[in-house]
Amino acid sequence: MSSERNKKVCLVCVCYNAYEDTLCLLNSIEKSYSLTKDMELTVVLSDNSTSEKGLTLIKYVDFSFNYIYIKNDNVGYFPAFNLGVKATKESINSFDYIMVSNVDLAIDINFFKVLKYLKLSKNIGVVAPNIISDQSGLDANPKIKIRPTKRQISFMRIICSNHLVFSLYQKLTVLRLHFKRGSKPENSQDNNDFSMYGAHGAFMIFTAKYFKARAKIDYPRFLFGEEGFVAEELRKYSLKIQHETGLIIYDKEHGSTSTQPSKFICKEHKKSYDYFYVNYMK
């Protein structure tokens, strides 16, 4: 993309019954964007909500960026992302960056300033920001450091085949994260580290090269597994991830999904592991 014109950016925020969180996110976007000149920003709120309680908080609002609201059936995370990109009515290749996010987070005041001057290394398809968890205080990236093996995916399919086993596994995972608090993050690394297999799905930044390579974002599952799908698209087209700790996101972690029944979450995880196994573990 030429540096002679303004950077053109699209951010699709996917909401599910979390309008107060969404308003906080939109306000953080407005504050950050107000400090940045010479950038064209379109924000699409792709709304999967099943309740309209609080809808007026985010539907009838004005911002300095181009704001588009669309209402979906409850189609899932990446399906809503796809609908959001289409709602811009612009060519996907016209953007320098296309981003997708949950709404239970906020962006740092300097986010767009850093993004504007970001230097991409060769063959970068995805930029992984610094996603700071309010539970652990750690950067959620890299989400997946090394490509999972067939045995690991098979193991997770078994775990997610039984709700009680899944619930126990989840509790053990939370306990492990608890003991990691206060320690030096394992994922602490310099910017431009390309060894990451999968970037965290809470906030993903796709570059123009991702779409020029014809890599896809049409992940068909409802929830979970987006990181693996995108990682395999990057792998297919010999693209890499650039980890940028200067791009800071503050994440409440699962503000929407945590309200869902555990059995539903278990089933959706199982579907995502099944998809990965069938499509990428041959």
C-alpha cells in the first residue's frame, strides 16, 4: 500500500448481548482515533444479540469515524465478521488493515497512532497486538506458540466429548493461569517475532497481504477455533504473524461467552476441534 495516501482501516466488532461493553469499546476507539490524523476508519458493529435491552446505547450514536450498525441472526463470531466486512460495501482489497474483535475489551489511547506508523516486515499476514488480560495481567499473545499435533487435537476432542470432563479441564486450566500470575510471561518477546503459530482471536489484525494472497476469513464454525483456522490460512500462503506489543488491547476475557451454559460451550469447542482435525490433520 502506498504511503502517499491515508491509511484505510476497518474494524468489525462482534456483539452478543453486551451493549454496555460495546459502548465502552466504541468510546475507547473514538478517543484513540481522535488523536490520529490522516487515517480513514470504518467501524462496523455486527450485532448477534438475541435481546434488545440497551440497544439504544449503541444504535443511535455519532462518532468521528464512519460507523455502521448491522443486525444479524445469532450467526457466530467469524460469520458475523464476514457480514461486517460485506456491510462496508467496499472491496476487501481496498483496506490496509481489517480487524475483528470481541466487544468485552477496550483499546489503548495510542492504538491508532501506533497502527498508523506500524512497519510490517516481509510476508506479514496478521498482526498480533498486546492483549492484556484483566484476570492474569499477561499478554494473551501468542495464543498458540507451536502448531498442535494430531495427538493433541485428538485429546481435546475426547475432553470436549464429555461435559463433566470438559468442566474439570476448564477448572484446571484456570488454576494453572492463577499460578502464572506474578511470574515473568512465557510469551515475553521482542516485536517482530515470527515464531507464533496462532494469534489470539479476541482481537485480530489482518493486513492487505493476507487478502491479496487470497487467504480466507470464512471460518464456518459458530465459536472457537478461529485462531487455528487463520493460522492454517497463513501457513497455506507462506504468511507470518508480527507480534506488536505497542498495540495494546485491554481484555475482560469472555464477557459474552461466560454467560452461556457450560454444556453449550463444551459442544462448540468439540465442533471446532472436529473441524480442525478433519481439515488439517490428514
